[in-house]
Amino acid sequence: MTRLTIGPFTVGWALASVFAASWALAQSDPRHSGYQDMGPDLRRMQDDDTANPAMLFVQAGQALWQEKAGTANKACADCHQDAAKSMKGVAARYPAIPAGTDKGAGQPVDLEGRINLCRTERQQAPALEPESPDLLGLTAYVALQSRGQPIAPADDPRLVPFRTKGAGLYKSRQGQLNLSCSNCHDDNAGKKLAGATIPQGHPTGYPIYRLEWQTLGSLKRRLRNCLVGMRAETWDWDDPQYVALELYLMDRARGMTLDAPAVRP
Amino acid sequence: MQRRAFIAGFAVTVLPIAAAATPETMAAAIKQVTGDAAVRPGRVTLDIPPLVENGNTVPLTVSVESPMTEADFIKAIHVFNEKNPQPHVFDARLSPRNGKAVVGTRIKLADAQKVVAIAETSKGEFFSASADVIVTIAACIEDIT
Amino acid sequence: MANVLVNAPKTARKGETVEIKALIMHPMETGFRAGTNGRIIPRNIIEHFTATWNGSEIFRMDFSPAIAANPFVSFFTIAGESGTITLRWTGDEGFVAEHQVAITVT
């Protein structure tokens, strides 16, 4: 069994930096993360690295980072060495158009997609399945390295048409209930829906340990839940619309503090 | 920080398909532990949020005042619920070696209901505390049902 | 090998009361949920958790299906001699997981 190196991620640091950053931002910024919509018990669950269930996945991801895989027999660590250094800031600026990959050149990918590109092209291993424990573990481990950082989407002009498409998706009505994301998360954020507070919908904490799932999950999974909630057809797992929407959401959350891996109800 | 839940008028519920426990089932389960002994209120603190955002994972801590010496210690903490499919939550065994009779965990609650904690002392006495918890669910989930 | 996260102090003064927290990855399937085919998903839970200090039991807990997935437990113990704290989980489907932490008591 590997022992998670808590090291720099002590309880005090995590609690102080996330809370202080969101408090400071709250003074002038009307935006707030879903963290602040939760009660004190769940916030405490997220803040304690030794009690946050998401950290079980981070621990698994940390082990996978060191594990050689594929016909290239390479581990993530062989190229990227210490994730705390090499992955710092990565989750805060994704989705992005990856440099130096062959498949789907010019298309933006989310963090899971980028990990799978490394997996297939560099490690020569089969891609990890969506929402599989391995993919979630690696995503959580990489995202953790950006915890406390401000969300800073890449200023790549090639991303603009995809981001614009995402903005269009966010604002267009769909499904049997004929609702757009904006109807709930802009117009009615803070109000109650079925006893739950409607969050503003900023993806600051992904991948999240969602209590509803009783496990860790990606933003894609959460967006699919929204589509089901709106009684709309869910998009296939590899549909580029998810990435377009995430591009818009990360831009909308620009400057907010990343608090991955988060706990959410 | 002590927290006692307040009784409220309504709750959103998610009931499993199997039959649910009832206050009677919970009482019977408690009686199996306490027998005919008196169960007195006091000494036990049940720390549980009064309003739960998701019944799948509810943080809960039971603390019992006790000197925790060989002469007088808490030897068990039993927690029960009244509306889940079965009435037990957990049974913890303690000894003076624990120093403090405090146990924390996370539980599942299927519905708004009462949660009861019973502490058993080495002298054969029983003390209890209860909390009423409202359980809500998330609005956008995976299943249409 | 189960995925376990334990928080126990590495050092303690003799007689000091210390807190031990443990998380383990486990679905804790209650046996009361129906799958998408309408059939009940079989129960698969952790039933027992024990903690020993240099072999002597310091805490024991029986879980029911009402314990949440990826179960978390926290309890206290008085620091004895230096040595090893062993945590052990057992449950349905022959599940066994054990984790040891070393502690130095001065």
C-alpha cells in the first residue's frame, strides 16, 4: 500500500488557502464556488486531507503516476518527474489544445482527454475508460497540483470558436423542460430546487467526490446529470460539446480559486 | 460544538425499494441491547447536521462524558436509526485505553428521521441521546426515477 | 491491496490521548438498492473494523449497511509503548484489508 505524501498539503494550508482566497474574492466578486453553498460539515470534510474521500483517489493516482505502462513501458513520472512541479497550474488552464500530439490535432481536450492522449501516444497503452478508477485517480492527482491556484484558461486564439460554441450551449434551451444552463445557474443560483441550493455552477473543484455518486467523478459526469435533470438527451462520452461547454465554464470562472478535488452533495 | 437537530415539518425523501424500518423496529433493536435496564438521557452528545445535503454520507460523531477509568468507563456505543431498511448503524467497543469515548464516522440516512445513540457503561448503565435529521437530495442526478 | 488513508501521529508522549482517523475505499453496497434491471444489487459491506496497538485491541467497531461508502472512522487512544498500530477491516465476499502505522512514544 502506498502512503500518501501529505507533505505540503496539510490541513491548515488547505483550509486556510481555499477559505482565505474565496473570502477575499467574495468581498468584491459576486461569484462563489459550490464550496460556499455547502454546510460546515461538508466543508470540513473537504478541507481535511485525511478525511476527504477524494484523497483515496488521489492516493491511487499518485501510485499510478509511478507505474510503468504500455508497450513503451513508461510511467508518467519518467517524463514528468515530480508532479508537484510539472503539473502545477495545468488543471487551472485546461481544457486546452495539446501541443505535440498526433490524434485530433487542433481539437481542445479536457484533462481526462489529455491524460488519455499521453496514455495512448507516449505510453503506447490502451486509453483509460471514462470514469474508471484509474483515470479518475490520475485526474485527481494532477488536479490536486493546481489546488489554491486561480483558474487561468489558456489565451490561445484557436480556443475561441470552441469557447463561443460552449457559451452558446450554456445559453440555449434544451430538453423536455426547455431549460438552459443559464436559467438555473445564472438566473436562479442561490435559490432552492428540490430542497437543494442551486449553485452558480463553477467547475472549481473537479474531479469531485459527489455524495450522490458515493464516488469520485468528472465534470462530464456532472454535466450529464444536468442533461438528465433537464430531461434532455445526454451526449455521448466523447462528444466535443462537453469540452466546448467546459471551456466556457472555465472562462466564466476565470480568477476563482481551484479547490480540487472537492466534495459536493 | 454541540449540535442538536430541530424537529421540522417536511422533508424530501428517497426511499429504497425494500421495506423500511419503523420506530417500533428501532425500539426493538435498542431493547435487544439494553434489555430491561433503564435508559437515561444525558452524558451522550450526538453531533450530526440537522439539515443534510445528501443522505448518502452524513458525518456523525458520538461523544460520551466518562472518566474512562477501570472503575467507570464506556464499554460500548450503539447507534440506531428509525427509517432506514434496518435499524442498526454501528456498534463500537471501547475500554479505558481509549482515553476519550468519542467515535466519528459517516452514515447513510434514507429519509428524514431520528437517530439514537446509546452508551453502555462498565457498570451496566445506559445513557442516550437522539437527533432529528432532515435529509434532502440533489436536484440533478443520474437516474430519471 | 485495499486503498487506505490513515491519519495517526508518528510520535506521542506516553499517556497522551491521540486521535486516529482511517478512510478505506469500499462501495458499502447496502443490499437494499435495485439496479437498472430492477434486481437488488447484492450486499457487499465491511462488517468489522479493529485496531490494535502492539497486538492489544484498542478499538473495535461493527458496521451495518448504514455506514456510508468509503467508510471513515475516527477514535481516540492513549499512547502506550512505541510500536505498531494495526488497523484491520473484514467484510462480505471475503474482504480483508490491513494497514499498519509505526508510532514512537517518548
